[in-house]
Amino acid sequence: MVVIIMAVGFIIGLPVAFTLGVAALAYFFAFPRLSPTMIPLNIITGVQSESLMAIPLFMLAGGIMNSSGLTRRLFHFSKSLVGHFPGGTAQVNVVANLIMAGMSGSELADASAIGKVLIPTMKEEGYDSEFAAAVTGAASTIGPIFPPSIRWF
């Protein structure tokens, strides 16, 4: 029943969030033995997360690093390490994300800070914008591996 409601919602063009909400409410009403207090309790429990609070702050840190010129210096340092290899700017992207992951710990902050500097640089050097975005997105996933990550607490 829930799958049918979701399929109908997607077919008629409802946004995904509304479709999932309607399907969840249908499940709730189909099984009335569930307590009505479970819905607000689960909403509040889901929102009270340190990770949800930390993500905007890590993105703010990435914005501050961009405005202060730190990411530009990080780019030049990474370029001096691996920029002379074939495909150097793509490798610079990975190294810069690796260093940035040690500072910020958030893949979102890494992608936004490094992407703002390196995607235009990669496009200027002849890379496709899709490839530049894909390399930045893939390299930014290094963030959760390093200890100051938001995933560690």
C-alpha cells in the first residue's frame, strides 16, 4: 500500500518530501495501534543531532577559509606537490581536499570551499565542468575518514 501511494505521488509529480510524508501518514493510519506521540517524538529526536548542527558551521568555516585566501594558498601548495604530473590539476584537487579534510572534517565544507577555487581553475585549463565537479565531489568524500570529522563524535 505504501509503495503504491509513493508510486502514484511520483507519477503525478508531487515533490519527494511530500510523497514520503503522505506515504508515512498512510502507514500510520493503516496501523492505528501505533501511538500518536511517536510522530513528534521521532521528529524531535531526528532534529536533535550534533551532526545537523555541525554541518552549517563547517560550511561557514569553509566560507571563511575562502574569503581569507586560505584555500587559494592551499591550492598553490598542492599544485607545487603534484601539479607537474599529467592530469595535475585533478590531482591537485584530490590533494587539496585531503588537506582540507584534516582542517574542516566535513565533506560538504570541503566540496564548497575547494570547489569554489578549483572548478573554475580546472575549466580554464580545459577540463569539462562535469569532470571537474565529479572530481571535486569524489575527492571531498575523504573528509569523513579524517579524525576531526563530524562523523567521529
